[in-house]
Amino acid sequence: MDKQIYDRGSAMETTTLSQEIRQLHADICSALADPTRILILYSLAESPSSVNELVTHLETSQPTISRHLKILRERGLVSANRQGQMVTYSLTDVRIIDALDTLRAVLRDSLARRANLVNS
Amino acid sequence: MDKQIYDRGSAMETTTLSQEIRQLHADICSALADPTRILILYSLAESPSSVNELVTHLETSQPTISRHLKILRERGLVSANRQGQMVTYSLTDVRIIDALDTLRAVLRDSLARRANLVNS
DNA sequence: TGGATATATATGGATAAGCAGATATATGAT
DNA sequence: ATCATATATCTGCTTATCCATATATATCCA
């Protein structure tokens, strides 16, 4: 499955920055543009899980979780592994969490800066 | 200006992970969910620029650039500085570029992995 | 003040992305 | 084969996002 997504990028031979950024957006950044998907990534970073475990843990409907997992899977951010009836999902690359944690630090400092501006 | 955005987060005292992630998405990740905005951030990381310089450099209309700059400014990712008629924008926190570069590395490896799967 | 330049915003319309609810597929057990 | 469980997908519908065009504001200079 997902065979059609493999012949998209063609190994970026003569890639300008603009082209690479557009692919970064299309493949990864747009996948991070939803809070449920970010929560899924953090949850899978703690431990690989079945769909139902994510449904329970994130208190979100099963179709919604599956739809988000499909997006993350198509973009290579998570990997699926069927074991009997269950499908276990796991994070493909922990550096996604590194990047998100960096952004959380940016956010913390940004909020602190704003708070200082208010109190001055 | 932009006064209303300062009283949004209230210093996240009793913040659950879910709440923090939702704010991360609302403030930062959703701002990264557009290729033009990512290009603006990379451009400003190289050198602070006026709106018109960005318009020329990114070959995008002035209203579009201004609209994207407003979003980035409201979320604290860029800082504006008026000097006469011109407004010079600059990156607020270089770690955004660090995070984006990490995601680019993730993308590169993901594409390489897919290429290997195709050729096997 | 009036004009020129730089930047910001408002409006309308197209496209995309989200969810809920229903349904389909896949696997395992009896 | 039939049923139960787990997961995936489809169908409307609503909302959000983006752009182009037009217009407004801000600053400088004459």
C-alpha cells in the first residue's frame, strides 16, 4: 500500500532551496499542522501503540485517529505494523520530537518575553 | 499594536501536555504550515529585511508578504522595526531554523528510505 | 498641504482541511 | 460460514486558509 507516494520527490537532484522548502512543507510541516497529530507523535514517542490505544489515550474517535495516522504514515512520520487484528504504530524518526521540543522551548521563551512586556 | 495577543497564554501554570501541545500548534506549528512563511523565516535568518526586499527576493506580491508577516509577528516568530518608511523584519529566535533544519534532515532520510524500498 | 513610497488591511471567492456518522475491510475464533 | 473485534475509508457538512484586488495608513519630501 501507499505505493503512489514513493515516486513523488525523485531524489531532489537539482533542488533549489525554494523547492526543498516546498517539499518540507508538503511532507512534514503540514503534517504537524494539527494538534491531534502532534499528540499522536508524542504518544508514539513514549511507546508504540495500536490504534485503539491511541483512541483511548487521546480521547478521540477511532475514525479521526485512523485518518490522522494515514496522513502521518503517507509522509513517513510513523510506521505501521500489523500483528493479527491489531496494527501497531511507531515513530519512524525521533528527531521529529527533537524538533518539536525545540519549538516548545521557542514558545516558552516567546511567552515569557510577552509577559515581561505586559508587566513593564 | 498586537496588544490583544499578549493576554492569551497566561504563563501556563497548570498546563497539561495536551494543552501545551494545543498552544504549540496554535502559536507556532500552524505558522509553519505554509511554504511562503517558511521561506520568509529562512530569508530573515540570512539577513533582516524590509517588506519590499522580501517581496523581491521571494517573488511574491506585497499584500501576500505583509499578510504572512503579520501572522509570524503575532506569534512572536519575527520582530518588526520601523525605520522611517521602511519596516525591517528580523527573526526572533534562531532555534526555529534549527528545528526546521532538523525536519529537513528527517525528510532527507525519509526520502532515501523510500527510494531504497522502491529499488529493492 | 500634496504627492510619492512603503507597508498594512479589508473583501470576495476558491480550495483545502477538519469532524461526525455510517460503512467497508481484515483478521481471528467458533 | 458466521460473528466479533480492530482498523480503514466514504459521505456530507462546516470551517479555516489562501490569494488577488482594491484600498487604507504611515512616513518623507517638496
